[in-house]
Amino acid sequence: MAEILGVASAIAGLMSLSGTVLAEGYSFLGTVHRAPRELRQLLSETAAIDTVIGQLQCLTDDDQVAGSGCKSALNELSDSGVLQECKESLLSVRNSIAACEQVAGHRVRNLGKMIIWPFKEKETKDALARLSRLRDLLSTAMTMDVSLTLRNVCLLSQRSSMGVEALQTRAARRDDREERRRLFKWLDPSSINVNENLEEGLKHHHPGTGSWFFESATYISWSSGPSTLLWINGIPGSGKTVLASCIIQTLRAQTAEPAMSLVYFYFDHRNSVKQTLKSFLGAISLQLICQHPELLDEAMNLYQKYEANFDDAISSTDLLALLTTSIQTVGTLMVVIDAVDECSELEDFVSALGRIVGTEGAIVRVIATGRHDHSLQKHMGTMAAHRVTLEHNIRDDISSFIRAEVNARVAARKIRIRSPELKALVIETLSREAGGMFLWVKFQLDIISRLTNDKAIRGALRELPKGLENTYIRLLEQVKEQNTHDLDAVCKMLMWLVSCLTPLTLSQLAEAVSIEPNDSEIDFEKMVTDENDLLEMLGSLVVVDRYQDDPVVSLAHFTLYEFLVSHRLREHEALSMFFVPARSYLDIGLSLAQYLSFSDFREPCTTQADLIHRTSSNKLLLLAARHWFTQFRALGGRGPLPNYIHRLQWFIEPCRRGDLRFVSWQQAYHGSVSDLPQPNPLVYANRFGMSNFFDILIQKGADTQALSEDDYSPLAIAVISGNKDLVATMLQPKPKPDLEVQYGRGLTCLHLAAEHGKEDIVHLLLEAGASPHARSVSGTTPFYRAARAGSIATMELLLNADSEINAQTWDGWTAIFEAIENHHVGAARWLIARGADVNRKLGVGTSVLEFAQFHENAEIIQIVEEALRSPLRTF
């Protein structure tokens, strides 16, 4: 009987505890904005357990079954520890509620930070699975046959536990994979594929060439020395990319041992994504993490820090810090970088490379290639301890390549020669005139391959063009002569290949060339029947990557791109029609926007399958949806919109008169037919940095208060992204937007601008009437947030607007504590000089000095100590 009373007492205790947890949980949900979704899930599972416990309590209170086997089964369930485990789980949920509470007066320990779910996703899923398992066990015990024995109960519990553990293991593996996927996407948003460049370089590598490099004293010294840079420079077309690929392939075999690692990157003029410092840092960081899984935790911690602060994109500064920390862990690192001259942020890149090479506690050996360029030599020269000039070392390689290529083309009947003596003359002449350029040789062989008799070939050898520019003139003359009826199409293709910022596939190029200014629908009859005809028209001017199902087409070399946009071609009397002006970036953007306006996309897709069919049937659709705005932004996104508004009507006035092409675009852009954001063009224009759209969008009635999928208004998004032009534009209408609207964590636009250190935007908001005294949920002021950012200029503005320098948050923090925690030495000095209270203590008794000592910043400690000794002194 005593055992039965013990079970009844335990169940009554569980009933009381679950009721308390639910009361506290739902009370908390009712008092905060945007409570964590995970807490709602735990409370939902707790409510289900509460229902089962209530039924069990009724069962134990029934005198008629006081001695039944069911009571005995419940008793055995208690002895097996299930009821105790249930109690621990409920207490865990209660602790989760306490960890989330943030309203003043509650028991909180988050030191004024925002409401975030304080546990990892895996821990949450484990807790949910545990509660679900316990609910099933209790339900089973309640409905159990009276003859159920202890053994059956224990076996049931054991089997259930084992099943749940197996499910948890599988779920944990899936969650880990998903977590890694999100991390990798965050580090490298564009999913840069450096291996396609490597494969392309190796494809053009002629066997035996490049061996001189690995036998050279320069390479041997580099490969056995300390951290250093080996700088390989060469004239255009000298084979730098091919050599870089050969070096990577060789180093791969040498770095198979764990003590050495290899990362590599190709800057590439054909793809704007592969031209930035951030892409370089993200790509090689990701390579390093994939090679060394032990680096995952550090990267994940940084990712979660950004995620907690609602920041989407990692900064180059933090990427560089993560990379150097990772390098210190791996010890010895080889880095190969091709085409540094094609980097769009050269000074920043060189500075970052210096930090990488100078990483303390590690050996970092870098090989970088680039063209002869005064600016490039100036930047790279001071850092390079080893140098190689390519054209001085590749004469034998070029001769070997010419001999092999001529023999192969003659054997394949691509070069048609009667006289063996002429074949030898071709090899001898090209070897003599090559001037260190593999590319020049390749073009001359292409020209010779188009000739049909020995006399024409001898004539071509006598009149070989000097250098690449003259070669391009010769090639364009051939193209013009062979395509007299298709010159418009050729010029159009060259414009797209030069000015489209995203690599084009052959099928996309075919659709793009078919678009004409007055088109309102896709006309498949205007597209070439055989897409390979486009390649025939362009001849040697393009190269094709046929390793993909839909081959990518690009210009043969960066120097051809430079020539097509050059003053010399524009002034050429016979070939100026091939010149590609700078405004072509905009022309392509307009063509892509026009494509999205076609009547083919008037109605959105109703299912995901329909969307997949639409994007696969219309090859240009995904590129247009995801990159039309990139083309506009290429020219700075500024200036008035010309007379082409009709092509953009679908974007400027979305869903006007039932026209849903804006929604069709959203579906293609987001890759989904459901859960789409509000069709607000102002949000997208801000996200895409298209400042020249702001005025007209507001004139056309774009909703300046509508919230994005992240619950921010266009004004708040503009503030966070630092878009001063859009903020200024949005503050002009009458009446002005409500500047005291609170977003996540109760932050106003002034809070957001101050926290991100946007001094000019803070100035605009203050002039528009934003209150410097606004308080967030945790009691922070805009001034406090500016101290977190360490922006002295912003704090100065806010202080002049009558902000309180010692304003306290709900838990007693002031601006000086934020400056100290974030190691802002200058901000801490400025705050103390202007009256920050250095005698203040936190609620737990920690003084400003003790807080500084805890964060171990010697400069700040010294500043605080001097302030305490000389309270009237300014710093």
C-alpha cells in the first residue's frame, strides 16, 4: 500500500509541476514580442504530457483499482526511473523559460542582451524527443493490461528508449549536416567552384611543360623556407593560369600528409563573384575547414554570434580573423592564387594577404600570379621574397607546345598542308615570333586552320600580327567577313559576353540574343535552331566549357575583353561596330527586366513542380530573376531612370490591375511558390542597392511601413544596410514615417543606426525628430548602442542631442561597460573624459575596473585606473 501511495504522490507532484511550467511559460509568451519558436514547441509537448499525467492521477485516485495490476505496472514504471526522468524533463523546460525571461523584474541572467533561444538546435530536438518518449511511456502504462509485469514494462521502456536513441542519432546526424550546410553557405554565399578553374587550366596543360618551375632554385627555396610569397608575373597570354593549375596539382600530392594543407583561388574577370576579397577569404576558409573538421567549432561560434545579432553577412574583417586563427591551428599552409590583377579590391587584398603570410605560429607559403602591371608590382613587390618572370623561362615549353599542336592538327586534318617543309616552317616561325605567349600561338594556329591551301598559309606566316591586339583585329576581320548577314547577332553576343556579370550558358546566350526592344513575349521562332551555330559565328573569340550539361560560353581571354571595350577598337574605321560601351551593363539589365515582363510570366506558378518546369523550359529565367538588378548596380545604381520605365512597370507597380508578374519574379528569385515576402519593391530595391529607384517607387506609392520577412520596415532595412540615400528619401514624404516604431528587441531606427555606427544616418534621424531617449525592451538607449559599436562620432552626435551618458539598462549596465566588453579603447577613453561613471557597480557587485580586468585589455585597464586616481582629469 505504501508503494501505491508513493506512486500516487509522485504523479500528483508531476501534475503540480507541469501545471506550474505551463502557467509560467504561457505567461512569458504573453509578455514578450517574438518569443523563441523553440520554447513554444517545448510548451506544446509539455501540455500533451500534462494531459496524460492528469489521466494517470485520476487512475491512482480510483479506489476500485487500488490493487490492480495497472497500479502495479505504474509502480514498476516508477521504480524504473521513468517518473523521475519526467520530473527532470519538466524542470528542464522550466529552466528554459527562466533563461529566456527578459522583462525587468524577472529572474534574468542575460546581461541586457537580446532574447534568443539559449540552446543549440540539437539540444532542443533531444529535449522534444525525450518529452515525446516519456509521454508515450506514461500513456502505455495507463492503458496497460492488468497482467502487464515488471519485465514487460522494463522491456517496453528499454525498447522505447533504444528506438528513440536510434532516431535521435539519425536526427542528430541530419541536424549536424544541415548546420554545416548553413555555415558553409554563410562563409561562401555564392558557393564558389574553384575546381572548374583548376580543371580548365589542366585541360590546356601540355605534358612536360612547367617542369622547369619545380626544378628551379626559386621554387626549392620557397618550398623549404619560412612564411613567404613567391610572385609569378608574366605578360598576357603567357600561361599563368595553366602554370598555377599545374602547381596546384603538384602541391596536392605533397600536402597529402596531415601536417601540411593546401588552399587555392582563381580571380576571374568572367565572373564578378570571383573578383572580390570577401569571396577569396570565404572560399579558402571553407577549403581549410573541410580539410580540418576540428576548425568547425570556431567557425560555428562566429556564425552563431552573427545569427544572434540578426546579421546576415560576415564581414571581411571577421573572415580574415577566422582564417588567421584557423591557420594557426593547421601549422603549415600552402596558398596558390591566380590572376591577382583581376581582383577588384587590390589594395584591400594585398593588405589581407600580408596578414595571412604574417600569421604568428604558422608557416604560410603563398604563390601568386599576375600580369606585368606597375600598380600591381608596387603592391606585391614589397611583399614578395621570391620572383619569377614567366616569359623568360618558357621558350622551350612554347616550342614543345607548338610542335605537338601542329603535329596533332595536321594529323586530324584541321591544318591542311601538302608540303612537309611548310609544316616545319610553321613550327619554326611561330616558335620564333611567339614572344612568350602561348595564347598568341593558339590564335595563330586557329587562323592558319581556317586557310585552305599552302600559299595562303605561307602568306599568313609572312604577315603574322604583332602582339595580341593586332591578333584580335585579325580575328574580328575574319568574323566580319564570314558573318556578313549576321553581324547584328555577333555584336549582340559580344556585348552579352563582355557585360553580363554572370557566366552565360550556350542556351541562355541563344535566348538573350533573340530579345528585341519591342518584344512582349518569348518568340522561340527567333532563336537559332542549332545553338552551335552561335559558336561558329564567333570562332576563336570564345571558349566553351563542355564539361557541363549546358556548356558555359566565355571570351577566350581577359585581354580580349579589354580590347573589346578599348578606345582603339572604338576608333577603328572598319571594326568599331564590335566596340562594347560601358552602358551595356545597363542595357543587359534592361533586357533581363524586359524578359521578366513578358506575358509568358503574367500568371504565377501554382505548384513547385510548375515552377521547376517553368525555369527548366525558359533557360534565361533564373539568370534574369537573380541578376537583372546586379546589372543596374554595376553602374552605381544612381542617376535618373531614362525612358524605359515600361520595361520595369511590373517591378515599380507590383500587382497593378491584377498583373502578377512581380509574384512570378519572386517565385523564380526565391525558388519557391510559397512563403513569399510581401510584394514590396522598396524592400528589394534597398536590398539590391538600386538607389535610382527610390524616388519613383515612393512616388508610385510603395509602402514605406510594410514589414519584410524579418519584420523590418523598408526604413529599418535601409538604416541597417547603411543606405543613406534611401533613408533621406524616405524621411522626405509628408507625413514622415513613425520613427518610434520598435522592431526586434524593441529597437527603434535610431537604435539600429547607432548600433551599426552609421553616423550620417544617425544625423538624418535626429534631424527628422527621432528620440535619443527611446528605450529598448532591455532598457538600452541609442547612445548605449553606439558605445557597443565603439563609434565616437555617433556618440558625440547623440550626446549633443541630450542623451544621458550614464543611462542604465534594466540590469544596471551603462555605456562604459559596453565599450569595455567590446574592447573599444578609444570609445572607453572618450566616455570617461565626458563623465562616464567609473565608480559604478553592476548588480553582482562588479566594478568598472574589475570588469575591465576581467576582459584583459591593458589599455582600457590603464585608462580606468588613471580615471579612478584623477577623477577630474580628461583623457
